Amino acid sequence: MRQDFGQFPDRDDQTDDFKVASSAIECLGRPHTKPFFIAVGLRRPHYPLYAPQQWFSLYDPQNVWLPEVPATDRDDLPRFARALRLGNTEPTLGPIVNAGLWRSHNHAYLACVSFVDNQIGRILDALEQSGEAHRTVIVLASDHGFHLGEKELFAKRTLWERATHVPLIFAGPGVGRGTSKRPVELLDIYPTLTEICGLPTPPGLEGESLGALLRDPSAARTRPAITGQMQGSFAVRTEDWRYIRYADGSEELYDHREDPQEFLNLAADQRWTSVKTELGSWIPKHPADPVPGSEKTAGGYLEYRNGAAFLNGRTVDLGP
């Protein structure tokens, strides 16, 4: 099943991720007389959350971490917040808890993380053995975060921190040490690589180079990170704030200095009107039209017009 989780298969070398990593290792083992680029896409951690038993054994199943989920956590959310999950088949917290599987589910997620960490380690070892590590830039990134019960949800397809905060690590020549707290975007990867590699950067890119931050993690950054979900819904993230504006105009605002878990929606508090105005100025005024055929993708295509929500062209009820 797509949302299944557990110990499977028996050995690492029976998994697709192991084979993908092995292919990258084979590429690194070849002689390189010219600059090379290798993109390695590893699926885990992702549904189905399968990993061999050895990775489960790294964790005590009775002490697997569960996030705090207040009973009132969803009470201050706009009704449109649920719209982004329309057509989604990933589990919600209630059925998982009722089945007694919450800890088992998160155990499987941790096992998958450790499994994929090992595959990345195999690739890095091969790079070191190739003799090219000293002149190779490495970028490690993920396409999305993963709810493990927060907001009573699992997996992705939200505009909250848990689904939009991803790992982004650069290493190699031209990259200093340290961790930056500045929110950045995956769109920034390409112009960063062109700068590091001394290549021309094409005009018109939406991202901007992170070269200054890679040299000095405390360097200034003037723009926030923006995430879009479906048509017309966006989140704006600064170091201190997350502001969400949905397609129907409803809002969420979280102060990450006091509320990093995003329990308290401050959007209705008049004290923060100026903050919402400033953050809202970054939201795209004319977002791109959906890609043709979007309604055929996982989760479908959601749009909002004339006061109603439509999933794949059909009206849907968002409830009270």
C-alpha cells in the first residue's frame, strides 16, 4: 500500500535506493578528465516507509519520539487550511492513534532516515576514494518536510513549518563552516552553484546565490523564503515569522521566537497587522497558471474562485 510502513525488504541491496546509490558510486569510480555533474535521487524517507530490519534495531520502539499535539491545535485554523489536503490519500492522526500505530509509524520513519543516511555515506566514501573530493561541490537537499502527527497530519501538502522546512547542506571548495539561520529557498541552489563553479548565471532566475551565506553564515539576506501550495496559497518565512495567506484570503501568523511549533495563530490579533502587511508584500501578485494536466497528478488540482473551492474542476465543500 502507498502509505504502508514496516520492515521490508530483508537486505539493503534489495532496495531501489541502494541501487541508485550504487550507480552513483560506479560513476564516481570512473576516470574524470572533465568537470562532471551527478544528480542522485533517493526516495526515502517517503511512503511507503520501508527499510530493512537492521535500521529499525537502531531505535527502542518503546521510546520513539512523538510530537506534542494539543487537542485544540486546529481550533484557530481557517477552514481553507483543510482544502490543501483535498484529494490527498495520506493518513491523518486519528485513525493512526486509534489503531495504536503512531509510535510504529514514526519508528519506520526514523529507520528510513537512518537507511538513507547510510546510502549518502556510501556515496561520500566513494567520492573520497575517487580523489575528487577536494574539488567537488556537494549539495544535499530534500523536496519537502514530513509531518509525524503535528497538526494531526502526516507527510506533506501543507504550508506549515514541518512540511516546508527541508535540509539544505553545501560542502566543498568555496564553502565555509557553520550553519545559517537565514530562511532560503531551493530555487537558490542553481545560482549558488553557478557562482561557486565560476559559470555565467542566466538572467531572470527567481532564486539568488547563497554564496555570501556560505562564506559567512551570519551575512545579511534581504528576502524571506516563499512556498506556494496549489493555486493561490502561499507561506512567507523569515527568521522570526511564518505568514500564510490562503487562496480565499484567510490567514495564519506564527511568531517563531515564542512559538516554534506553530500552536498559536496570531493572524486575528490587531497588534501584528503591520507584520502581516510587510510579509504579505512578498506574496506573488500574479502567480503562474497551473501546469496543464495538473488535475491528473497526486492530490489533484485545487483552485478557488468566486467564493468556492474546486478540486479537479468540481465544487468541493470546505465545511464550517
